[in-house]
Amino acid sequence: MQDVVLRTLELPVGVTVLGPATITSQWVAVGISIDKATWTNPADKMSLHVEFSTDRGSSWTPKGGFADEPGGGPDVYASFDFSAQANNNRRVQATVTVAGNPITAVVVARQLDGTEPRALA
């Protein structure tokens, strides 16, 4: 298995929707990494809500998420495992809410082979 960086995102203040993106059968997980070293304003906050579909986006199920703010460690990493539902009808989407200042995030995919995944956004 290997992790592949899908893209680096500058998340603006407000609400950003990422996806939906197809999760091919080679993907086993999708993650997002946030470098909190750049969070210098006490008002900087972020929340992430991930949803998952096994029917090409006709219906969505919450997969998880988090809320974070300055302090409590240098970075945030969240991974969402999709290996139990391996089929080519899978989709993922995320809603990110940012307050304070824009935030840089890196979206990665963990896959079983060397296939290049599609970008999530």
C-alpha cells in the first residue's frame, strides 16, 4: 500500500465542499492533513464532515469528521477507511468550515496499487 498526495488545498474562510469524488476499488482510505504551525490567530478554527456513498452518490452516509482549533499539537491528520465497501460505485465528499484565517490542507489517498487516484475537489 502507498499514500498518494491528491492535492494541497488553501481552504478559505467559510464553507468549502470537496468532491464528490469516485473511490476506485484500489483505494482503501482517504485522509486529510493540516499543519497547525501556521495557526497563529486564536480565532483560527476548522471543522470537517465526511460523507460516503456506495450507490454513486444517490444517498450519503456520514463517515466521520473533526473540529479543531489552535493548540493541542502541531498538526491534525484524519483518515477515513473505505476498504470494507470495495466496489466501483463508491463516492466520498467532505464539507470543511474554516474561521479566522485560511488554512492549508493536504488530501491523501491510501491505495493498494500504483493507480493514480482522482483528485478530491
